[in-house]
Amino acid sequence: MARVLLILFRWGIFLLACAFLWKHLGPDKGTQALEAGTALLGEARFLPVLALVFGLMLVNWWLESSKWRWLVGHLEKVSSGRAFLATIAGTSVALVSPNRTGEFLGRILFLEPGHRVKGAFATALGSIAQFVVTLFVGAAALLAFAVYHRPMPWPEGWISVMVISLSSLLAVLTMALYLQPGLFRQLLLAVPFLKRFGRASEVLNGFERHELLTVLVLSFLRYVVFTTQFVVLLYAMGHGVPFMDSFLAVPVIYLISTLVPTIMLTELGVRGTVSLAIFAPLGGAEIPVLLATTLVWVINLVFPALAGSVILLAARIRTEG
């Protein structure tokens, strides 16, 4: 029953997000955004900004590939180049899966056939580490919003207290689960269709605390990179929100976007909706905020996914053990 309610709650948020986006960015505003974006991207002054954001995209995925390489190192040695290709290939699968949960499928194909199931469990730890960082930083940003009395899309008072409390509690629980991979394994094996992978899941018991902390640091560095991308684009677009407010708002946007179910192009709609909802009370201009959100999504996900689909077609992938 609780699981059904959670699913209904999350999809309810998604539908409300779509309605919000349609209300605030109807066809006329969408056309304005497209025209403004085309004009801005054509300006010479914007080229260095694009170059910086594209460069940070490569750093972002290099950090993610380093994290994955570290995790699967328990199974086999993967070169940094192959790890990077595997990570980019995974983005093509992620783009068409709910909340990018299928990302691991593209990666484990680059492992030896006998290591792929174990590699999937190891890869899951990397996703949890990124989720932990998103929760902790997002909860801290929400708390800072409350302390400094910054306006939010909901009324101040008990709603803010509830959101901050639930986010913080979820962050602590997820961190505890991440630092106890043996417990995580037991929870996974409680799922009926995963019980047959009991032997493969034993890989989770082999991670030491310092290894998990290393992965957590890499996840945090990656978080800093794509947060910087977003803030840089917001200022290049002239969104009109002070730096400190922007610095606090972006983690809140990532937190809420992470908790809302998305698939394929709906992710862009959710991100745009959340960004507008968070920045509007702060005085953010709608079109610049939408443009920055779209560019971050396209550069970090769409371009790598297109490249990843080509990599999956061209890469040498073994089908036998």
C-alpha cells in the first residue's frame, strides 16, 4: 500500500509539473524562448561561455567514468579510456529509461560477460553515492533558504519545516544505507526477482569504507561541476537573480528534479518547471531560466547520449564468456 501511495504521489507531482510548465510557458512564450536562444547563441560573446560549459561536460563525465572504473575494479581492470566510453554509452540507455535508471545497462556491456551482473550491483553503489550528495546538498540549501528567509514556491511555515525535515531524514537514511553495502544487499535480495542474483550481489560485501568515501568524494566533485555549469549559464543568459540566491537555488532544483519521475523528454519539462518554480519567487526571468535549463540538459545529456548510441554500435562487445 505504501509503495502504491508513493508511486501515486510522485506521478501526481509530475502531472502538476507539466501543468505548471504549460501555464507559465505556453506556445507564445515557447516561441519567444526559441527566438531569444537562437539570437543569444549566435553572439560572439557567448562562445567562450559555451566552450567552458562543454569543457565542464567532459570533466563531469570523466569524473563519473573514474567513479565507475573504481567501483568495477573489484571485478576487472578497465582502462580509463574504455571506462569513459562505457559511461558515455550508458547515457544513451539512460535517456530512454525512467530517472535514467537504465544507465548501468550500457556500461556493463563493456565488462567481460561473466562480470556483468556483478558489475550492475557495483554500479548501483555509484548511483546511490550521487543520490546521497544530491540529497545532502539539496537539504542544506533548503535549510539555508529558510534561515535567510528566501521566498519559496510554497508558503513559509510548517510546509518548509516538513520538506526540510523529510529531505534531511532521507539523506541520513540513504547515507547509512550507502555506507553499509551489506545491508543494501540484504534489502535488494528481499525483492523476489532479485533473489536469484544472490551470489552476484556478494560483490557489495567487498567494498571497504575508504573506497566508498572515495566514490562519495568523486560524486561531490561531479555535483560541483554541473552546478557550476548551471550557474554560469544563468548569468550568461541574464536571469536577474543575485549570486548567493542562485547558488542556493540550483541544489534545490536538482533535489526536487531527482525525486520526480521522468522519462525521455519529460525530464526536460520537469527540470524547466522546477527551475521556474524556484527562481520565479526570487525574481528570475522566465525565458533566461528556461534557456539555461535547456542548455544544461542538452549539453550534459543529449549530446553524450547521441555519442553514446554511436559508441554502442561501434564498440567491440563480447557476447560469450
